[in-house]
Amino acid sequence: MNIFRVQHVGDDWGEVHAELHRAFEMSRSAAQAEESFVYVVHHDDLLGRRGPGKAMVATGLLSAARTAALEGARKGWSVNVVAYDDDSDPETVERWAEKLATDAAGITGELIRIGPSHLGKALP
Amino acid sequence: MNGCIVVTGAARGIGRAIATRLAANPSFTVIGVDLSADLADVDDIVPVQVDLTKAEGVEMVKLAVIEAGVPLLGLVNNAGITRDSRLVNMTDEDFDAVLDVNLGAAYHLSTALADLIAENGAIVNIASRAYLGNFGQFNYSMSKGGVVGLTRALALSLAPHVRVNAVAPGLIGTEMAMAIPEEVLEKMVAAIPLDRMGTPAEVANVVWFLLTPLSSYVTGHVVVVGGGRSLS
């Protein structure tokens, strides 16, 4: 299953670059195999609330997912992003990620947010 | 208030339009940064020819700001490149190069200059409408999405002293756009509700708004300058 979970990233550019490169390698391999993939990010990072390093990774992945989804739409594979918050049930997050990675049922290029912390905030 | 503004990628296209728009105001000293030497011919811009992916390049810009001897009022992170291909064919080299220039340089320079920016100053990051997704631009789209995240994080960390916003241009009539095959360009323009490409000057107008007190209560936002393309 092609699920990319963001690892610990600080504000060092080398860490940011390495993490995005790791996502790129997973994404390229999945695309070459014509398989769907999913990125899992923290919702706070989409809004830049936990520092620039984490923010650059999370929003970079969201944009990459939207672009890859355009490519996958022609071939039948999907790309989505699951965002969780501190109160999200890890099993629920995992269940959604696995579902989207294996049988997205036509959902692609979407941001699926687990938990209510995004309500009333900017749309990423 | 007199002061200086740093504009990266200022030698041509959108960056040049921003730099010349700002330089037309006698209150501003514009420091134009680019890898190219073309800036040397532009009147009223202090040229700094450096590679912003290198630490010494960032230091040279910082030195130029200090040598200007006036407050730093703003920074426009505009430098960017493209290396387009479908994800399945994208090379590590093309991925890394786009990420380092479009996102890494903006991050390094913002970090280096943040403490020098005057009270009520502003940073404007040039993202791209491609942050919403654009076929064949996995690396570019990721880098510009990262710029949006950087914008939001800096907007929070530098508030209330410095505002940080982003501009996301769509199809703009630059050299880069003119290199697109004519029949492809026609199809792209046909998908734009305003039925034309934008001009670099139209992007510069929005940057002006976000840099100056006209937008004094706006921070952490992305303004799409795309002729309505995101709706069609």
C-alpha cells in the first residue's frame, strides 16, 4: 500500500528537502506501477501553525497530490491527502488512508480532514 | 517612509516588472537579485548577481541590504524555474533543482532577512496557480505549494511586526509562456474566463498592494492572479 506518512521534520532545509524527496520517490514508483497513493499530514501544518519546516512539507504534499491526481485521472489511479489533528483517532486516520490507497471509489485530488479543527479556518 | 525592497528573480518577466514598478517610486531603493547578469542594464535597480541556493549568495544579499543604509521595508521572493515532465518520467535532478530554487531559496532568504525587516514591513512570496494542481508539474506544483505553507508559517511567526502574503500568478505573458507551442497556448487562453494572458505588470500591481500599507490588515493569504482560470 502506498501511504506516505510525514516523519519528524524540523525547520532545517535539509530535513524538509529530504522529506519531500522521499515523498517524490514513493509517488513516482506508485505512478510507474499505476497504483494509487495517499499522503498523511497534520492539519495544523497546512495552516503553518507548527513552524515553516512542517508547513512547507504539508502544503507541498497537498499541491503535489493535486497535480499527480491530474496525471492519475487519465490512467485510473488516484491521489489523496488525509489530514488529522491532535484529537483524531489514529485508527480512523489509518482506516481512511488505507481505504483511499486501495479503493478510492473515484475520489482523487481531495483533502480528507479527520476531526473538526479545520472548521472556521482558511481552506488550504 | 524611505527604505529598500529586495526582489529576487528580478532580471526578467514578473520579477523585472515588480522591480521596475517599485523603483519608479523615489521612496524605494530596489535591490534586484538574480543569477543572470541582465540586471546590470536596468536603471534605478541595485543589482546583486548571486545564486540563492548557496549560503554565500544569501549572505551577499544581506550585505547589500546593510550597505543600502536605509530600512528594509520588504522582500519579494520571486526567483523560480521549471523542469516539467510527467511524474513517471521525472528525474531526481529535475525534482531537486526546482525544489531548491523555488522553495529553498525563498526559505533561506526570508530567514536571513526577517530580523532586518522594519516594523510594518512585508514579505510577498510569488507562488503560482499551479499550487492548485497542474498537469506535468509535480515538482513545480510541490515547490509552489511549499511556498504557500512557508507564507502561512511566516505570517504567524512574524506577526504583528511583518505581514507575509503570497501571489499566485496564472498564465502570464512572459518569455516562459511565449516558449509554449502556439496551439497549446491558444487552448490555455481559451480556458481563461478573461480570455487572455495576464501581464507581468498586472502581477506587479498586486504585489504593490501587498507590500504597502494599502493591505495593512492582510496577512497569510494567497491572491490568485489568473483571470478566473481557477473557476473554469
